[in-house]
Amino acid sequence: MAVSMQVGTVEAEGMCPHRLVLEHVTSRWGVLALIELLDRSHRFSELRRAIGGAVGRPVSEKMLTQTLQTLERDGLVHRDAKPVIPPRVDYSLTDLGREAAEQVRALALWTHTRMPDVEQARRTYDEARELRSRAS
């Protein structure tokens, strides 16, 4: 199964590589990881708690691990494993990752600031749709 998934990833990268990176950066956990790492590097457990606190529920270890590995492969996150007992692993942004994280944070701030406008647009749309459906 891992081989077929890997082949699918390679095929997707060949067809539209920039879209795949955009999906990684804007994924649910990718956005949160990048924004959290903007302030400072984090150990895995710190990052997991910070992201869980941001969304009000914990992110699974598996999902965060996969997200970080993907971002590391894309050159956005640096994983620094120190050979100590117990093992210590710190995650930080690369220069490329910092650039991406700043863009993602700007978009997140925009959505926060403009949410009242989005909510009004939704109400207007829903009301107009309701009127159209009654008229039909």
C-alpha cells in the first residue's frame, strides 16, 4: 500500500507540483503548525499542545507527525533531533518556511478581520436563495 501511495504522490507532483505544495501549506494542520512555528521553535509535544489549544481539541500524534514530515520534505520545516536520552526533537521554520508562514498568517488575520463581511454576504446569499426557491 505504501508503494502505491508513493507512486500516486510522485504522479501528482509531476502533474501539478505547485498545487501540491499549496495543499500542504494550507492544510488544516499545516496552517496551524506554520503559524505556531513563526514565533519560535517547538518540541513536538509543545507544538502539539499549542495547535490543540488553538483549535480547542488535540491533534493526533500521527497527523502532526505526517504534517511535519510533509512540511520538512517541502523544505519549510527543519527537524533537529538531538542524540540525548530521552530523545529531544525541535522543529523550526526554514527561511522558505518563514516566508510561507507569514503569508498564511496574513491570510488567517484577513479572515479574522473580514469575518463580519463574510457572514453578512452569507446571510444575503441565503436570503436571496430562499426567496428564489419560494418563487419557483
